[in-house]
Amino acid sequence: IKFCRECLYAEGNIIKHLTRLGISVSYKQEPIDELDFTVSNLAADIRDGVRLTRVAEILTNATPKSLLTKLRLPAVSRLQKLHNVGVVLSLFDKIGVHNTLDIAAHHIVDGYREQVLQLLWMIAAKCGIFNVLNCETLEEEIKKVKLSERNYAMRWSLREMNEIHMPQTVSGNEHGS
């Protein structure tokens, strides 16, 4: 745009001028090119299966849009969404994310949060959490938390005992005789 503004001032239709020079300008935009993979609402944004398929592409190191071509786009109807989610669930099964909880395509399409979160946790557990997570560091942190809980419980119990003024017992006759 900057080039056009500075060098081609008042030229009008640039494609017309390029055609005169023998340069053919064309473009083709597919529905896949218009997809936005941003997730702002987890329950609503993954219902069509498109974003889950993109996750599968990333996890399998597939070329961009190679798995998306198997989907029905744009996914407007419920039937199209069910097809797309079914495709991505079978893709996940192929890469080792086995659906042990029997999450069906209609669970994702209907936005059942529990099943959506279970599926995402299965994906994370199989494909990525151990690559990101340092198990030794995690074990150290767990030990620190347990130790701090014990220390906190001990401090709390001492504080509570000090606040409770227990009557001191006097040796001897307690009845005052």
C-alpha cells in the first residue's frame, strides 16, 4: 500500500496497468483462508471442530491446512459440525489420544464443558504436558508445598493454643478446702 501511495499516485486500477505489462494478477481465497483459530470462549469456539483439527495439525507436525481440507467448511449446520468433530476425534485416536471416556462428537458440538475439558486434558496429557513439565522440579515443588502446609498447620495450632487461655491447674486440693 505504501508503494502504491508513493510511486503510483493517481494511477487508478493497478491491475489494469500490470496486465498491459504482461503480468497476470489473480488470487483465489478458500474458506480455509478465512479461518480464525483464536479461542476466546472454550465452550463455543471448538464446537465446529476446526480449531481442534488445527491442534491435531500442530501436534502431528502436519503441513498447515493439510488436515483442514478433510473438514466441511464453513461449518454452519449441526450435521457439518458433527462430521468435523468426528474427523478430528478419529485423528486424535490415530495419534494416540485414545478416547477412553467415550466422548462423542455430539458432546463437543453441543458444548458439554465437562467432556470438552476432559478431551483437552487427554490431549495435553498425551501430547504435551510432559514436554513442558519438568518432573524433578514438580516433585521439589510438591515437597515444598507439603512442608509449608505442615509448618502452617503447626504455627496455626500454636497460635490457637496461645489464644485459648487454659486455666492452670494447681497441685493439691482443687476444691479449695
